[in-house]
Amino acid sequence: MFADRSYRIVVGALAALGLAFLAFPVIVTVVASFEGSSFIAFPPTSWSLKWYGEIGSINRIVEATWISFQVAFASAALATLLAGLAALAIVRGRLPLGGALATVLASPISLPMIAIGMALVQFFIAIGVAFTWWSLVVGHMVLVVAYPLRTIISSLLLAERSQEEAAASLGASPLTVFRTVTLSQIAPGVVSGFMFAFLISFDNYPISLFLVRGSLTTMPIEVFNYINQSFDPTPAAFSTVYMVVLTILIAIAEKRYRIISLALPR
Amino acid sequence: MPGTNTLAKNAVVGPGVDAADKAGPFWSRLALPGRAGLLVLPALAFMVVFYLYPVSMMLQTSVEPAASGATAAKAGGITFQHYGEVLDSRRMTASLERTIRLSAISTLITFVIAYPIALFLVGARPWLRTAILVFTFASLAASIIVRNYGWLVVLADGGPVNSILIAVGIIEWPLRLVYSEGAILVALVHYAMPFMILPIYGALVRLTPSQWEAAQSLGGSPWTVLRSVVLPLSMPGVFGGVTLSFAIAASAYVTPLMLGSPASAFASQVAAEELLVQLNFPRGSAVIVLLTLCTFAVIGLYAFAVRRIGQTHVRG
Amino acid sequence: MSQQSPRPASAAPSRRRVLKGALATAAVGLAAPWVTTKARAAGELTVVLNQGLPAKLWIDEVNPIFERETGAKLNIQQSVTSNMLAMLETQKDNPPDLLQFSEAGVFFARDAGLLRQYDTGNIPNFADLKPEFDMADGYSAGGFDAYHTLHYNTRRIGEEPMSWEVMWDKANAGLIAIPPITWNNGVRMVTTAAQLATGKPFVEAQYELEAGLAHLAKLKENGVVVYTGAPQAIQMVQSGQIPLVPFYGPFINSVIDQGAPVAPATRLKEGAHGEIVGLNMAANAPNVELAEVYVNISCSREFQEKIDSVLKTRCGHKDVTPSPETAARIGSPDDTLYADWAFLSRERGALTDAWNEHFG
């Protein structure tokens, strides 16, 4: 932005350090997965790929990861939908106490996650749907609805009404205006909110812990169980694999749908 | 000055009635306030049933008279005995204080590290920007459990951090970094970074090049401009990032569990112990309620402070 | 950076995305199981195993046999004793069928009406259990002895410790760890400290909890670290960062077999701790017959021999004697002390609060 050299150098250096810090545990995880001996060490004492072959020894890992993926997608999608509607209502519908309402709807992130888990499991048992797939989705939705809510409200506030007014003045119905103009303006909020919600749900441990039983289990739970009984780098290998997969998915989505560009405010 | 209205308005998590400011008369007819307002109903209904009701049950539990042993003999009525017990306990109040303190510190550090990154992203070339943003999201994709275990290894006495510090000569003997507040702090800062970077970046990107240049033309170094113009204008994003990071840190459970010790317990750990080990549901619920109240209080104070500063800034 | 008007092309992908997302959600939702709890429970056995290496052993060895014999589905969860008690309490109306925890929890659970007594007529192998492994008169089918002692890093600590007193030795400042009070061995550390403080034999000293806690608190001056989980404890001792860690043998023996420089101190003057872990059936267990089959397999001689060879600890079967390798890890049976858990579980709440005021 500024042409000033000292500015660019300092900001660049600080940013580089910050990004290095952000990257650090990720790099540690990836590098530790190649450790040859049976104990996680960094730097590795020897090199081996064998732990990638051992990923299957994490109990029911394929099933658990698939469930986590489904649950994350469903809860993120539904949460984004609910949050989007609520955001529209709060910002455009000019609800009284809209600010308070938004705060309440977003408040689950301030609550300890174990509280949400414990409160919900007792509730679900009482109504007879405990430990089902949908109850797990509901539990995650409660937590993640805050993220798309915040991002979509933010997008709506910063959206330019002039375009909507222009479209309306050309005779478009409110629904058409919404479909063609508003939706694209809130796209950053929708996309980034969805991505946050997905990633948070996918990796969630405390809420899932209370809501699962038996054949319903999630990836973080099985990884945590594994870490308690084997101290080898297999979880690091597994984490590397799915991180790479998710990054590729995000990158593909970026290429085809330019979602990162969509996730950026314009 | 452009944007100050936005500043004051966006200084709260939700917009409130001020949204009317932006609307012209034409649009307000089309907004159909009544009908659009109804859109909130699905989310509201969902949260009332699956969030407010179960949580209110927890609130109720926290004021129940104590049950004896495993069988709950409800005597009826409300008592604050459990809150009294929590506030009397040195350990529990220390854990609440520690949770708030460390969350605040980690949020501050996260802000300091994330702001330059966001600044850099604004001026970066598109491909680099996209790559960094993909990476920022992807860092969330790494399992928190595996990451924390990695911190245990990295921050160990014989681990790389200590080795580097010794090699460089900053310290002579390894520092006990793990099983302490320090390790928790590092992990919390790292976890909160994506949630800080993106809102700040979103706010910075709102500034037009003309605003940047106009501010610069008023004289002063880039740093002065940064401090007096850019930073205040980016406050909406900063506010969002700060409140989110703080809330996430305060409600953390896995991170303090894996990297700390009982002496560095967070409130959520203490609550979990009361609920799952002591089977003292009223007391555990009381801890949770107190933690939530403290978190809201801190965020509320911060919102108030931001508003006040924003208003003085406008006048000044 | 500058505000551009949105190009039409960018509106289309976001719309398409929303539609695709909605369709995908619907497809996923329809494909995913929605079964109510009751329907799920029938014909499926839910077992909560003790988190760590024992769970792994049961999963690897008992589960295949069970699935082969009954054809029923097996749902495994892993947890620790205290959380399992909470599970039993809060899920009274729809509990897991079997839970694996030790005598530390059995008496409490039985007295609270949370456990169901075994109909030993339906479990032939139950009769082969040693008497002390039939806990609380048929309420728990003991599987293995969670032998607990001081484990040390052989590279950093030259000689095998001969007394628990080494933890209080100033020479070992900053090199010691203790378990949390939420773990059963945390309670045993208090009883051991009571032994040291009062000088009485264990059977009497275990009741002197106040004296024990006061003595244990002195470890703070010696820079003690409290671990909160198995990964931490094992990381500490195998890396040598904290070379003196009281820990359960069965939960670390496999790691030692893989070459970790760790060894148990089996000749401690004050003795090591025994804690019998068994399978317990919940009071309203939905699948009693299946549970009985699972317990039967766990008590069978073939499996019990695996306990001896893999976990390297005493097992419940009366005809299985410890192999030489196992004997090396658990020392003499005379030096293994079992506590009065009926008393300790009653005092546990107050003890936890007091411990927390010191170490929390």
C-alpha cells in the first residue's frame, strides 16, 4: 500500500514471523509423522513412512472420519442457512433489540463446550433421541451457528444498498433483488462462515464426547483415544493426510468457484 | 470522516436499530420490515429449543438445593449456596481469574501478531494473498489434539525451542515450558490466529486507496498514519476478531487439559471435574454460569470502551 | 481492495454453490442414519472400556471372538473410571451395557444402585476367577490387576528406587510427577504418603488421609508436576524430562516392550499398589445376554493368558500364573497392597476438595 520502503520491510518481516508461527505446529505435525522410532520426537531421530501405513490401526478411523465429515458438512450448511436467515432478519428486518438477539444467538461460543455437551445429552435422553446422528448434528449446530451469523451480519452491514435500490427501481421483485444482488454481496460472509463452521465442527471434541455412543463416533474422539494408548507418530501421520486432503479440497473449490475470493470482502 | 458512523454502529456485535441510517425511503418500503423480520424465526426456534432450554436447565441446577449422594431429593426452592462454595474456594476463583487473565493476554498477543499479517495481506499480490488465506483456513484443519501433542514435544525440556534458546545463549538451562500457563498461552494464541486475521483483514480491505493516500498526504510517517487513521478505521474488524478470540480462549477445554496441570486449570476443566468426577452437578453448573457471566462482562466492557473511544475520536 | 460492482459471473457461482450445498445436505441427510435410541440399542452391545492399552487389548482380542460367536454389533467407547460413574449416573435410563472400571468405583456404583449383579449361572468362566477378582459379590468380573508403581527413566536414573521416599528427596527436585486426584492412583499416592508420614503399616495407614495429604503436599516444595493424562505421563518418563513418575504398569508395559528406556520399581519398601479392574454391568443394561457372552469371553483362559503376555500383569484366571517377564514387571505378590476402596470411595469427595486446595 504505502510506497515507503521501511513500512514494507517492517510489515513484511512482522507478517513473515507471524505466518511462521502460524505454520509452526503444522510443520511440526507433518515432520513428526516421518519419525522412525516409536515415539514422537522433534526433530525426528530417524525417518520412516511406516506410520502412514499404520493409520488404519486407529480404531474405526475410516468410519469416524466419514461421520465427522458428514456431520461437519450438515451442521455447517444448516447453521449457515439458519444464520443467514437470522442475519437478514436482524439487519434488514430491523428487528427491535436486533443487537441483543444477535448476541444471544452467537453466545454459545462463549460457553464452555462441555457445558453445551452435558446440557444437550441430558435433554436428548429426556426426549428419546440421544446418541443419534441428528442429535450430534444439532449439538454441533448450536456451537457453530455463531460463525456464519457474525460473518453474514458483517457482510450485510457493509453491503451497498445502492445496488439493491437500483435493481428494485428497475422493477425487480424483492425476491429477485435478493437472489441476484444481495446474495452475491453476502457471499463473502456465507462462504467464510460456512468454512469456519465446517472446520470447527470437524475438529470438535468436547461436545461430541457427550453426544456419541457406540457406532456413532467422531474422528477427534478416536484420535484422542489412540493418543492415550499408543505414543507413536500415527496420529501425526493421520492429521497430515486429512489436512492435505482438506487443503486440496479448499484449493479446488477456489479454482472452480473462487471461494476464497468469495470469502474475501470486496 | 468516512466510516466513523460505521465505527460507532459496528462497535456492538449486532447492528440494532441503526441499520435504518443506511436505508433510503425507497428501500425501506421494499424492505418489508415485518416480513423480513420473520426470517429470524427458524434460528430463534432452533436455539430456544436446543440451546436456551438445556442451558436454562443448567442454570436451574446451579441454584438447586444440594442433593445427597446419588439420589436427588429435591427440597425445592432456590439457593445460592453453590455459588458461595465456588467463590469461597481458592482454587475455583483462581481458575476463573486465570481463565479470564490468560484469555485476555492471549487475545492481546494474537492481535499483535495478526495485525501485521492482515496489513501485509492488503498489499500483497492476489496469488500470494489467496495462498496465505488458504493456508490460514487450512491451519484450522489440523487436529487440535495432534497440534497440542506437538506442542508438548516442541516445548519439552529437550525439545527444539529450548535447544534453540540455549544455542543462541538466551538461557543456560532448559526452561520448564510445558505443564504450565506458558504452554497454554502459546497454544491458545496459535489457535485463535485465524479468527483474528480474517476479520481484521476484512475491515482493512474496506479502506479505499484514496483513503490511504489522503491520510498520508496529511503528512507524517506511515506509522503515524497507521496509528491515527488505519487502526481506528479498522476497529470494527478488530472488535470482531478480539471478541471472537477471547470467547474461544475462555471456553477452551482440550488445550489447557493437555498442556497444563491442575495448578493451571481453566474454569472449564474445574467445571468438568465437578460434573464428571465429583458428580456435583449444582456446583459444576455454578462454575459454568460464573465463567459465562465473566466472559460476557469482559466482552461487554470492551464493547463499551470501544464505543467511548470511538465517540471521543469522532469529536477529537 | 477497491469497491467494484459485482460482476454477473460472480453472482452465479455463489447461487450455484448455495443450491449445490443445499442438495448435498439433503442427500447427506437422507443417507445418514436417523434411528431412535431404542431401535438402535437392540442387538448391539455397548461396552465402555478403560482408556489406554487395556482398551486396545480388548478391542484386538475379545471383540473379534464376540462378533464371531454372536454376530451382534459391538460398540466400543473409551473412558476413565470417574467419567464412567458420571455416565452411569446421568444415563440411568439408557446406560451402556458394560463398563470397565476398577474396584475404586465398584463399591460406590453398587451402593448407588447403578450396577446389576451378574447371574453367574450364565457365565461359565466366572467360576474360574480368583476370589479377589470376583468383586463386591458378583457385581464385577475382575479381568486384570492395574498394578501401580513408581516408573523411572533408566537413562536418567541410575539405580532402581527402593522406596517411595525418593520422591521427597531434595536431590530429585523437579524430577518428580504425581497423578491427579481424579485418577485412582492419585488417591493411592495419598495413602502411600500416609504410610510414610505415620510409619504405620499400610492396612492402618490408609485411613489417615489428613496426614497423608499433608505429607504429599510437601512435594510441592520439591517441584512436583501433576500430570493430567496418560500421553503426558508417558511422554514425561520415556523422554526423561521427568524421570520419576508413578504410573500403571499395564498402561505402559507395551511401550516398554517397544524399547522405551523405562522400568518399574518393583521392590519398593512400602510396597506397590494393586487395583483390580473388572467389567461391570449397568443396572438397566439393555442387552444382558450379549453382555454375559462378552464377560464370558473376557474370563476365558485363552484371553486371560493374553492379559499376562501383553499387559504383563496379574490376570483374573486362577489357572494362569504370571510368566517370568510378567513377574519381572510386577514383583512379589506380597509387596502388592490392595486398598479399602469401600472407605476411600466414601471419602473421595472430601479428599478431592482438600487435594485441590493444595495442588489445584
